[in-house]
Amino acid sequence: MRRSCVFSVVFFLLFLSLPLPSLSQPSHSVYNSFLKCFSKRTKTPQPQIAKNVFSPTNPAYSSVLRAYIRNARFNTSSTPKPTIIVTPRSYSHVSAAVLCSKPLNFVFKIRSGGHDYDGLSYISDKPFFVLDMSNIRDVSVDVADNSAWISAGATLGEVYYKIWEKSKVHGFPAGVCPTVGVGGHLSGGGYGNMLRKFGLSVDHLIDAKIVDVKGRVLDRKAMGEDLFWAISGGGGGSFGVVLGYKVKLVPVPPVVTVFRVEQYMAGGAVDMVHKWQFVGPKTDRNLFMRMLIQPVTRNKVKTVRATVVALFLGKADDVVSLLSKELPELALKKENCTEMTWFQSALWWDNRVNATQTDPKVFLDRNLDSSSFGKRKSDYVATEIPRNGIESLFKKMIELGKIGLVFNPYGGKMAEIAEDATPFPHRNMLYKIQYSVNWKESSPEIEKGYLNEAKELHSFMTRFVSKSPRSAYLNYRDVDIGVNDHGRNSYKEGEVYGRMYFGKNFDRLVKIKTKVDPRNFFRNEQSIPTLPRKS
């Protein structure tokens, strides 16, 4: 829920010992070269540009950098810092930033202001710039056309608020964390609690705009269907700078139902979680039941709590009746349920306890420079885990002590869409697992312990999850599964994580990447590589 939204996660321990960017003459001359080019290309006087181009000597540099660091692990004095941060306010600014960065040979990181669990949009072990898209945040809703234009720097909270302003019967199937940035969320696939009814966010894309490596602003027609396909789930940062998307809105009923029911091991949690696997992905597609599994201490005894958090696109009586037949182990009662509007349900999922009384404007709060420490990993489950497997999982979680799991059911609409319709290939899985651990203390020993917990539980789950390749979700960035230094072995390094994220769609993504960005300007530690050059 809300705690799981507010941070972003990990990178190399190596990074923590890297030096800050030098404020010496070379850095200064790089800044001046960039400024001169940027001024010329945008036809803007240099003094005016200082509002959008920041060097480490600028008094606002630190606050601009920290504003969208969602993981405290990357908010230390020793974390590598960019030589320049650009905060564009127009498409021409983005185009100029690309064209002026290319000759300087710096790594060019693109940050849309969301979560980025492993910090790949604002950290590098090589000299780098950051293009921060958070000022390009326009959201315009056209109810008559059932569509919206959503800029890359907008947050999901802003998107939902703008839809609510215009209509009480329209929604959009995207994430439950309001501070997630649109650029990363949509270009990486995007999912939320309506995916069983409507599929992924990218299943509703109509158009997009991107700045390519030549600095051109291209819409769907100009970029062509291959590139449009690639940025519809293949990660925008490998192919250019996504400026925004036109999306189709979906109809939502005037009344939806939410509920939260928890059980402990002594009260039937093992049976309930085991049975959930057979129901969650196969039940009425109007019902999304997320499963949270967490080791806890209750009455001084270590145990596991399993919590179902649900959205039903309909009334309480109907979902209670449905689950009394399909999942009696949950023991859902009418008093567990609350009926509300779809927008109020978005507030509720953000852990706003009194969602029906909450001011909708809270979704406009970006919660800048606020983060805890955390790590995320992911897996997919193709066949149900046997009951004794669930039992052994619970014991392992008690042994580890802190790390929790989130099961997100698929099925419904997801299973009806071809695996190559978008770059996202995991359509036929039963459910996705997120590994989740957060902490507040700043200590290398504590951090190492929690990172090891995540790795150990991930390793323990190997027998239960997808294989050949073991799948992972792009938007739960995880550098443990492989990184790319974009040297001689770039393709081979990229194939390791690329197959896990994209399956067979990786090959098409590589071909598109090679065509649109042959010199690999748009790159990060887990970007799509280009094809190996023939010797």
C-alpha cells in the first residue's frame, strides 16, 4: 500500500564509495559548452537558461536533484551526482538537451519524476547528465473522445485527479501509487488494480510523442509502428525521450467496492493463500485481489500475516456472494466491504483510511524529497505453488524476519492479449510476485542485511517460479539480475536481463534500438543494447 509506494531501490554498493562530480575546470567548461549550445538551440539568453540548467555550483542544484530521489539509499553525500541537471519546460528544451549532450560524450539519464526502484534514471558510475522531465506535466482530458493526453512528467495522482474533475464514470488502468511518474510507468508497461478487467496501461495507448536521437519531435505516425510498439512497454529510455502519451480512458461503474481482510498462520493463512492461487487469477474479471504476505510478531510469537486487499468493480453484496462460493477460506463479510466511487477507491488504495472524506487534491501532492530505504525484486508464477510449498515459504519468511511479498493476480483480460502485442510478454502467468523490504536506519550493515534477505528469499523461490527464462517485470528495476556497461560485450550483457524482462520480444526490441539509435546514445545499466557490429 502507501508505504510500498514512497521509495525507490538499489544500485551497486560500489556507487556509495564513488566521488562526487568534480567542480574543477573541466566540469566548468562542460557546463559552459552545454549552456552555449542550449542557448543557441532554444534561442534563449543564457541568464534565462539558469532556471532550467543546473550545475553543482547552482544553489538550487541539490534541491532539484533530491526532489525526485525516491530511495534514501541514493540520497547520500557519497552518491555520484550529475555534472548537469536539465529541467525542460518545453519540447524544444528536450530536443536541445539531447543535441547539446551528444558531442560532450556524457551518459544521458532520463528521469520522469516517479519511483525508479534501482535509481537508474539519476545515478551512474560514469560522468553523466540528468534530464528531469517533472516540469512537463500537462494532463488534458477529453470526455467526449474518451481520451486523455498525459505528459511524461505528470504523476498518476495528477492523472486520476484530472479525470475525476471531468468525469465520475471514467478511469484509467494504471498504478495504485499516486507519486509514480507517467513516463516510466507507461513506457514500462504500467499496471494497476483494474488489469484483470482492462489489461495494462499500454493496452490503451493511442498515440505518443518522443524526441529521438536526432532531436526530432515525433508522433506515432512520424516514428512508425515499430518504435511506437517499443515504447509501449519496452522502456522509453532506450529509444529516446518520451514526451507523453494519448490514452483511451475506460468506463468505471458509479459504485465500486473495496475490502481488506487479514489472516495469520494460526487462523488458516496457509490454506487461504494456497486457495487464492486458484481463484485470484480465474475469478470474475471485475475483481482484483492483491495478496500481501508479511512476517510479523503477534503476542510475542513470530508468525506470518496474509492480507487480501481488493477492488471490485461493482457492489458489495455481489462480491460477498461471489467469494462465499469461490474463496470461503477468506470468510469475507459485508461489514469488511466499503462502497465508494472509483476515484475514492484510488485514495483508499493509497492508504487513505477515510477515503470518502479525503480531499481529492491530496493526489496533487508530489511528496518531494521524501523517501525511506528499500529494495524490490520480482518473479512470475506459472503454476500454483503446492500447499507444502506455501508452508515452507512462510517458515522461510519467519526465519528471514523482515522481507514481505506482494502477489498480483493476472488472468481475465491479460490472458486474452497476445504476448507480442506489446513488449510486455508475461500475459499468461497466474500472478506476479513483488519482493519488498523497507527500512529507516542509515547503516551499511543494516542495508547489507536487508539486501541479503531479498536475495535469499528470491533464491528460495526458484523452484516455484517461471523458468527459461526466469521472468521479471521491467518496472520493478532490479540490478541484481544483470547490468550492462555497454562495452564490447554489450549485447550479451543486455540479453541476460533483457530475456527476463521481455522474453522473445527482446529480439525485436534490439532490432528497433539498432535502427533508431545505432550509436547507443540512449542507454542505462539495463537498457536495450544494439546488435553487435559485424567485424
